[in-house]
Amino acid sequence: MFDDQNLDTMRNSGEGTLANQVVYIDSNNNGRLDANERRLKTGSNGRYTFTGLKPGTYLVRVVPTGGYDQTKPVKHAAQVVKVAKGQQRSDVDFGLTRNALVKGTVFFDANRNHLRDRSEGGLSGVTVYADVNGNGKLDSNEARTLTIAGGTYTLLVAPAGKVQIRVVPGSRTVTAPTGGLYSHTLKAGQIVSGRNFGLR
């Protein structure tokens, strides 16, 4: 069990393991932990082991706790595990996260119509940030990212929660969205796309 901090479903360098997360075998495939189903908690190293399994196919799931939600496999999906006689499987991993992602584009709104027209290009090097305290300015402890070529950005909000997504316009004026921000109450594991900004 690993802490998928960037929600990419892979364990990257610097991403630790998660202890005390409940893993269970969903014997009736109803997507919830029933009283008669085998379960255990991950150890201090994030590992878990079910022993004494007969050959067959098992659905293994996790019950995220502590504000986490599942990223690997796809949210709330089971790991389908086939076990042969005498076989040991050590590749049945789960990724959990407390974080969220916001994605979008910052574009040059040449005609100030608040929409991105075909002729209007993206702006690179613009700061997009999560205004956690709602004060309308980028504070030192707030998550931020720079737009890349084409004006696209991916902002990691850690942990997920109530935020306002804003840009630092510099010498330009924000033309879109109305009010210059997007308000969200983000949930763990949530990915929000299409949060675009126009600048002129």
C-alpha cells in the first residue's frame, strides 16, 4: 500500500507506504466489507499477506481511512488475483492519496470575449495556484505551478479540500472565468479538468 501523492497510479521516488489500512477479500463481490470476509491491516511497511488461500480467483479490495481514497486500481475497484497451487503473489498493490489535481489552460484572450477562440494561443510561464485562505494572493505556503508550452497546467492540491484556483496575471488582466477564480471543495483522489483562464 503506497501513498500516491501525485495521483499517477505508480509508486514514485519519495512516495511512502501506508500502515493500518484495511485490506479484505470480497468473496461476494458486493464492494463492501462484510462480517464474514477475511481482512487484515497493512503493517508498518505498508505490506499485507493473506495466507492459506486455496487455488482460485480472488477479489481483493481496500477500505481507505484517514482521509485517503483509492487511485490504484481505479477508484474503489478490486484487484482480481488468480492464485495457483503453491503460488505466491507479491504484485497486488494499492495506491491511496489525500490529494487532488486541477487541470486547465491559460490563454491570451485577444478579443476579451471570455472564450478561447481558435486563433488565441496558450500562455506559458503563468503561475496558477490554490488560494486556500481565500485572500486573493499567493502566499508562501500555497500550492502553485507554472503553465507549460501551450498554456496547460496541472496543479497538485495537497491535501484536498476547499480552495480557490487563481492565476497571478502579472501585467495582464484576467478575463475568464467571471470573477477570476474557480471555487472547489476537492475530495481526495479527485481530478478536475477544464479550469481555463483568459488573460489580456
